Amino acid sequence: MKELPVIARAQSYGSTVALRSDDVERTYSELLDRSATLAVAVLNGSDDLNESRIAYLIPTGLDYVTVQWAIWRAGGVAVPLSLSATEPELDYALTDSTADCVVTTRSLAERILGLCERHDQRLMVVEDVGDTDCGSLPSVDPQRNAMILYTSGTTSTPKGVVSSHLNIQAQIESLVEAWKWQASDSIPLFLPLHHIHGIINVMSCALWSGATIDTFPRFDIDAILNRVAERAYSVFMAVPTIYVKLLQAVGGMDAGEKQEVVSGFAGMRLMVSGSAALPATVHHEWTELTGQELLERYGMTEIGMALSNPYDGERRPGSVGVPLPGVEVRLMSESGEVVDAEDEPGEIQVRGPSVFVEYWNRPDVTADSFSDGWFRTGDIAVREKGYLRIMGRQSVDIIKSGGYKLSALEIESILLQHPSIQECAVVGVPDDIWGEAVAAAVVLQDAEQLTSDDLKMWCDDRLSHYKIPKRLRVVSGLPCNAMGKVTKPDVQELF
């Protein structure tokens, strides 16, 4: 029987430790044996699932990996469910995917049992599957569909993004090459496993490479920092919010403890930030603290990762770099022309083997999402000295004011550099003269005060690089306390 590449590679790693959790270690051989047993249980007497959808509600750890591999080895399509999903959200995923079976753990079975009974879906509890001799498993063509991840994007109900085994393999191989994954690597996994960041960038790349994953059921900052201090990791991947929390936590440590943690971070070969824009201030603070230059990248559920700052070379704050191996990227103007010039905005469009197959049961939406074979991401970017910089979503983050396109994300990033501002959100509001004016709601740090005049003076120079008349830059300031309660509504034209 010919195995899928992910399984064949795991077989070559044998007794290497694949997963570690609470001092319990599992080898690649153990993952393979357990996934084969679970695959027979999922098959439930059939020879091949033939792309039947199998949903699973499983915490991070051994069971997650073995259930995912079991579904694939049985010929099914894996549909991971969010552990934080509400009952209506779980109901939607189960009915939209028309899952034949739901796999979960004993501790989570009560959350899903009622829905399974309502929809006449088989419920399989992993602890009820004994370690018996496995039967024969089907040969699975890599061109088959492998996974459905639900993404809401910015409009309508969540869409099921269907990826084939070949799509997933292309996504993994691109990152393994670009980020130089190796069998000696070790990485913590605390990201949600119903998103591509945790599933592909961390878990799948590590297991493809023969590396070791240290699993956490959630982001446990104390436990993770203890492991960092022990020099347990060579690779680290997180979202910007986590890096902010890490900066705060390390900043509050005593000198000796801080030195151990900082040394642990400094000794890593790669640290990556993604899933949201990383403020330049955080990028610089992290480098100043640890000596590490965070590598920013860009991707989405439909395409995997498409752009990345280089592993070797300049990692430019605020930029997402250049196309990854095997990925073609172009910018397209609103008028339908390819943008090759610097500093001109265009929609990011992607083509290559990593691009998904379709939106599940939505042929019209799928067709509308492609242009001559290029996937239309809906994200706007500009090219600056060869690197791409994301301006934001075409539908919500681009403010069109007086004929200019302004990036709400960039303005937010600048406002967050103010020492009194803890959080902010920038939006476009209707304006009879300019079409849209720029408005910002801000949450202040504890015990901080900020007037419109103060903000005006501070912003004047920092926003001067925008090629627009100053009178266009209108900000509605909503000073708030740390709990988000507005303390002094004040709407002013700041520029």
C-alpha cells in the first residue's frame, strides 16, 4: 500500500520524539501505530471513506495528530472544530460539511453529543478505541481532498475552504525550504488547531521535518517561559498579541529570571510573527530585548503562506517580504492592470500548487474568487524596494478619501506608538466633501490622559509622509479608560 507523503516521512523518523506534553513523550512510531488503529475505527467496516467528511473536536496533543492522520489514512476529509466554538457555530460546521462522523475525547463528548443525535451523525470517542491490531487501510491518492477549514473572511457565513493533500504538501514544502526546518528543531505549539497557522505552519511543518513539538492546551505564559529559560526551543511562532504579552511578562521579572528567559529567546534560530500586522514598535522592542529580528509573513486559509521576509537577509518591520518558493504573486489594480511599479496599491493575487481547491458547496463564490487562475485575496498591498507591505482588506481597511487610498492598518500602527494609547481602531466615516474621512477610537493606558490638541501635535510629523493635504486627516478621538469605557467624548479635526 502506498502511503501519503506525510505518513511515509513519519515512518522514516521511527523512534524520534514527535510530541512532548507534561513530560510525556510520544515517538513518530507511536503516532503511526495509534493513527492506524483509529483509522480502522473511523472506517467502521468500510474499505475507504472516499472523501467522506469527518469532523473532530480534539485538544492539542497526541490525540489531535493521530485523529487527523487517521482520517487521512482512512480516505476521509478532516474537518477540525474550534474548541472555543459556540453550539450554533459547531452546528453550522457539522451541517454545512455534512460530516458523517464526529471524533472527540471523553471530556468533550457532552459538548457535541446532542448535535450528533440531532443530525444522526456517528460519535466516536478516542478513549473507547482500544489498541487492537489494525486492519488494512486504503491507498489514498494525494490529489484527493484532505481538509476543510472554516473561514468567515469579512462577509457572510463561514465558508469551508477545501484543500487537497497536494495543496497541503505544497504549503508545507514551501515553508520547510524557506525557513530551513530540520529534524533537530523543537517548537512549542499553543496556537488554535482549527486555523492554518497552528495546523500547517507549526504542527505540519514540524512533523514533516522530523522535529519535536512541545504541546500546550492553551497559551500558558508561565509554563512556556519556563521552557524557554530551559533552552527547550529552536523555533517559535506566535501572533503579535502574544509577543506583546511576552514583552510585558519578561519586563516584570527580576533580573536573574529575566536573563534566563532572554537568553532562551536569543538562542533560537527562528522566531516568526503572523496572522495579524505586527506593530513596528513591537518588532523593535523585541529585537532590543532578545536580539531576535521577528520574521513577518503573509498568508490565509485559502493559500497557505504566500509571502515572507527572508530567513537570511533583511527582515523589514511592517513588511511581509517576497513570494515564498513555489508561489506566484501579483498586484492587480482596480482597473484590471498588473501593478509593477513601486508605491502603487493593488490587490494581492496568488497562483500555485498551494492554492485551495474550492469553497465547499459554493461554486459561484469559488468562481468569483479567481481571475484567470489567480486567487483574489481581497488584500491590498504596495511594493516598496522589492518587498510587499499590506495596506489592509479591500473591503474594510482601505479608506478612500479625496481620491487617495489610505491604509487603516498603517494609521493604527502609528497611533499605537503613542505612549498613552493602549488600543485603537481606525475606520472610514462618510464625508460629503472627501467621500470618507479618517476616524479613530482609542483606549488609553491606565491613568493616562490625552487631549485632541496633544494628539494633533504628536501625529503631525508622524503622518506627514502621507501624500495628501493635511486637512484630509480628520480623526475622531474617543478617550477611554483601561476598561474601554468612554470618559470624555471629543470629536475634533486634528489636522
